[in-house]
Amino acid sequence: MNGMVIAAPLAWDEACFSVPAVRALVASGLPVTMLCPESQETFWKTLPGLSIIHYSSKAKAKLIAEPLGGFEAAVVWEDGLAAEACARARISRRTGPSGEKALMKLLTDPLPLPAPGPIEHRVRHYLSLPEAMGIDTRVPEFFEPVDLGIPHVPGTVLLAPDSDYGRSHEWPLERWEKVARALIESGKRPTIVAVPNGGGLAAKLLAALGDDARFAELEPLGEALPILAAHEKVIAADGSLPHLASHAGSTCVVLFGPNEPAWKRPLGKRHTILRRHVECSPCFAAKCVMDLRCQNELTLEKVLEAL
């Protein structure tokens, strides 16, 4: 077996940010195989030209390494089971970002990180590797959503008030209810979705709206792409879901709190980012140690105006 194996980033946002780089590597003509947890298999199958090797989260690195012995090169972006498996398989060239000690021990060709500078979108972290290989990444198609063959249902709106990043990333429930009621008054019947590790706002919002809204529990998230693709608009707390919705082709309105949009907004110019940039942001904290002002000062009027 020849070619390159890529160890997929584990977090959903990071997986989405790596897609343009993966597309660039595939477009270069290299035979590329994605090594990913089984929860991501459906996601990576949306990219043409990729072979997939998936593994169980309970698997040992030694077992994961068994099918990797024939690869010439590996791209490893983070430490973990997949990185250890690539090293155990003795793939002769293992490249990835330098800087993290645990990962550096598993690489043969670490890629120097750029010097600190102005904030860049996280996608640049991944694009720097194919660019270092001389591959042109300035191709618009690398950044486009996938085509799942599922058309948007006109007028459909999906509301995702929960965030798997932590409670500080969630806007107040009473404001979500007012947004939902504004949509209902305009003739829409929104879909309320709950996500794994969210704060439970979706269930409370549905209880307040009753039959005026639909409900879906998106667990596991990796299987939710068809639902996301069918909705024309997605209004969501900053979390994993809007990144997957962007990948599936929806247009998103994302309510940011302690995160930095310039660094981690969903890919694509069609999205709207709403944020109250307060004195202490971005703090990136999952739990606010102050008064949650970044969420409380993001006004209902600003969100309704954006919609």
C-alpha cells in the first residue's frame, strides 16, 4: 500500500477546519486515506477521493496500527490514539505541527509553526501543511460545503440553543423563546434541536413552544448532516453544530460569547456572526467566572435584526 494516511482531528470544529487542507491533498493526486474514529466515518465519506479507515474509541493503538503498515507518509495534527498508531506502524514519514511535546515524540518531520502574529482563522493551521509541500490551497472549491443531494426545504429554520463548548457559550433561554416566537408569528415552524453535552436549553425551549415547533435530538452529531442540510437557515449557539451545518450547506447565524470569531467562525462568507465584544472576551472559558456579560449584553434586538 502506498500513499498518505491522515489522522483526523477529533473535535468536530477542528475536523471541519481541516477539510480544505484534506481536499488540497486529495487534489494534488496523492492517494489519501483518512484514519478517523467511527463516529466521524459518515462525515469523511462526504468528501470524494478519500479512502476511510475507522476505529473504535475503545480500541488500542496497537490494533489501530495493524492496517497502516504499508503507508509511506502520515499527517498527524494532534496527539492521541491515531498519532500513536501511526508511530507504532513505523510509517517512515510522519509530519505534523511542532510545539506540542507529546506529539513531537511521534513525528519524524515536524512542521515549524509560524511566528505569533495577528489572529488568523484556524483553517490556516491546517492549510500550512499542504502549502509547505508546495500544494496550492487557493482554490475556492476547497472551502465550499459538500453536496449531499438534499435540497433545502424553503423557509425552514433550525434553532440550536445548546452548546457542547460549555454553559458560558449559551444565550439566555428567555431570549431564545422570543426569537422562536418571532419566527412562528412570521409563519414558520422552527425545528428545535438538542446536541450531545449541551445545557438542556433545547428541551426547555420546546416545552415553552409546544406544538408550534418540531424537535430533534442530534445524537450522534456525525449522523445529523442530512437534517442540517435540509434546513435553509440554522440559528445556533457557538458550538460544534454550526460547523457541521456549514459543512452540510446551511446558512448559519451564530451567537458567539467567550470564543473569538476571527479564529473559529464557521467556514463560508454566507454566515452571520453575532457577538457582544466585552472587556473580558475572548476568554474561551466553558464556565464564566464573572457575570456572563458577553451573553447577557447580546441583545434580542440585535439578533432579530440579523434575522
